[in-house]
Amino acid sequence: MKNQPLVFFSGLNALRGVAAILVAVFHFEQLFGGQMIPRSGSQIIEKSYLMVDLFFILSGFVIAHIYGNDFEKGFEWQVFRKFLAARVARIYPLHLVTLLFMASVFFLPNVFRGIETGRVYTWPLFFSNLFLVQSWGVHQTVSFNTPAWSISTEWFAYLLFPVLWRFLKANRAGGLLLILVLTWGGVVLFTKISRHGNLDVTFDFGVVRCLFGFLAGLILYKFWEKGGAATAFFSKNWVGWMAIFFTFLALHFGLADWAIWCAFLFLIFSVSKNDGRLDFWLSKKAFQWLGKVSYSIYLIHYPLILVLQKGFSMVGIYDFGQSLGGQNWWGVFGIYLFLLLVFSGLSFLKIEKPSRKWWFEQLTKIKI
């Protein structure tokens, strides 16, 4: 890998923002009931749990782009230590804040009366979340801030990154393509044998699900890095728009998860290669802002739903365990979306940015 200024993938940043919003809508429907789009009309919201797989692929791609050069010549402990410090500083501060908030459900049950506190809020689960191992197959449930299950699996992937990167480095284009096809085959098999017959697994085999996507992202980046005529096709504007259209159709018609996962590969690679009109539109401020605050959207939306459930139950608009319907649904959803965007923006400015720098400085001072 040549030393050169890092490219900022504005298109991928936009995809991350849109995906985070879809996850937020998906969980709102799960917890409040009701449907933004009737399932008879489109499956896109119902299939939005797959946005997490999009995140995993994006994560592998971006991690390879930023840190791949550091491990190009082999494994060095000090380099690895700095890499882990950077990743902890990126993912952990906001995770800790949301975990402590969700822990208040356990510590202050009277405040959140009506919310289940026995199964998903226990001391063993709290400490597993604290050390980001809650989704390593050690528990039989998601817990506390539910979306954080994927942060736990990504942490596992970070620990394996140098090994995976060196393994891929030893392969040429043909070998990389074979590994990518085998990875996709693993996804197909995984969906067939999973408990629900799809990719929606979290606390039990979430690590496996993550590694499929993360490895695929690493491979896509290797192809992006190699460039050449074979990949130039994907830089064409019509190819990028077609990738978006195909992905939308796959989600809309609710195709098998392995097919949508494959569409994500096409989407991410096409968008990463594009620097034309597609990239121009995805570089618009609204898309870039969503991408910038996407991590906050992802970790904040679940606690926010919890607060809104409690608040609206106090004024008689909502009853725990009941489905919110009619005009109340759209009103509550509008308030939810507005508050989510506001709090995510504040979280990015007041928690993510300053804490990332502070945590990295403190962690790199530790000599191991």
C-alpha cells in the first residue's frame, strides 16, 4: 500500500447515515407497534435489521483503508496497541454513556415502571456490556442498550483485524475473489441454519454474522486498492445508480437475506469507486451530516424510545405492551425523529468528538 493522503469516501459516509435512520425506524416500529409502510406495500422497514450487516461491511472497508498500511509489514505490538486505543476511543465513550443510562432502568425500577427489568437488566449482563463481550455467545439474550450488541461483535473483529489483513495480503485477485465467494456462501449457509432462517442473529452468533461482513469489507477494499480496468466498470455513474436501485428493490420485495447481503457488496463497491454525479449528490450536506452523526443515531435511538414510551404513557397516549396506532403513531414518530436528530447532533459535538481525543490520549499513555 503506497503512502498517500487518505481518501474520504463521502458516498459511503452517506450510506452509513441512511442506514442508521432505517435502524432507528425499525426499532421504533418494534417497540411502539404500528407500521410506517404497510408490509403489503414494501418490506424495506421489516428488512432494515440488515442495515447492521451494511455497517459491518462498511466497517471492514474503512478499517482497511485507515489502518491497513500500519500492518502491511507484519504485526507489531505497539502498532496494534495504538490501533486498539484508536478504536476504543471511537466506539467506547458513547457506548458507556448509553449503557449507564440504560442501567438506570435496573437501578431505578420505579422510574421506569412497566418495563421488563428481570431478564435483560442483571449484574452479569451489565459487566458483559461494560467490557463489550455481551455478544460473544456468553448470554442468552440481548441486554441494556440492545443495538450495542453489534458494537461488541465489531470489537471482536478489531482484535482479529491484523490476522485477517495479513491473510488477505497473501492472496492475489483470484484468491481474494474466491474468498469473497466462499464468504458469501457462508452467509447463505448461515441464513439456512440460523434459528429464524435469516441473518437476524445477535447475542448468540452475532460475532459470526459480523465477521462475514467485516471480512467482505476488507476484501472489497483490497479490490478498490488494486484498481485497474477490472474495477473501472464500477466507477460509472449508471452502475452506481443501478446498485442503489437493485438494493432498494431487494429490500422492497423482501428478498432472502443472503441476496440483500450480496446487493450490499455491489452497492458499497460501486459507491466507493464513484466520483461523478452520484458522489456529487451523496456529498450533499444533509447526507454528510447524517453520516457524521450516524453512530450517535445508532446508539441513542433505543434509549430515546424508552424515554418516549415512559413519557407518552404518563399522558395517556401510550400503554406499555400495546400498539400505538392512528394519528398518534405519526405524531409520536415525528417527535421521536426530531429529538433523535437533535440529540444525535449534540451527542456528536459534546460526547463523541471531545471524548475521542481525550480517551485516545489517555489510552496511549498506558504502557503495556
